[in-house]
Amino acid sequence: EGVFAAAMPDGRAVAVKIADGANRARPPVMVAALARLGIDVSTVAPVVEEKIMGHGQQVGTVRAIAP
């Protein structure tokens, strides 16, 4: 659980493992990893945005940040 992997036709690849196995962090982290490989993620990023809800309203998002 908590694993995403992607391979490009040119041989580049990326794999992501989220230690707690939860799905919430996987899409933003994978989008960030693909962007670091130079892949255009502009059409995918908004679709996989993970919202944080509070009292029925969006109060934040889960996103990957560079260390």
C-alpha cells in the first residue's frame, strides 16, 4: 500500500512510497516527482489536488514541498 510508480517511454522512471500507506499524500507527491523529471503536469495537478476539509469547507490542500 502507499505505492505509485511511473515509467516514461524514454526510460526515465519514478516510484513513490508513502510510509503510512494513506492515499492522501500519494497524488501530490507523484505529481511533484514527475515535474522534477521535466514532465508537464499542468493538466493533471488540478485533478489530483487533495483537499483538506473543515466543517464542510475547504481549509487547505495536501501538497509536496521541496526540502
